[in-house]
Amino acid sequence: MTQAEIRAFENAGRTTAVWSGESYDGTTHYADVAKALIPASLILAIATGLLIALL
């Protein structure tokens, strides 16, 4: 394996992906994001409440 091939493999593992909020059909799905964040925020609120209760 050459040095160039090694560099290519190393760089392939470091690609950055940024989620733009748009799906492949071009529409933005904010409702889907909100549906995912609501249960997550409830879980965090319950965990925070339990930690405060322990104090």
C-alpha cells in the first residue's frame, strides 16, 4: 500500500457531515424534529428533578 492510499483511507474516515434540516425531497421537517425533542426534554426534566430531590 502506498503512502497516497494510506492518506486517502485516513481522510475518508474524517469526512464531516452537516445536517441541514432538509430531507431528500427538499422540504424541511421541523415537526419531526419537535416530535423527537419533546420526549428527550421530558426525560431530561425528570432526571433533573430526581437529581434535585437527592440533594
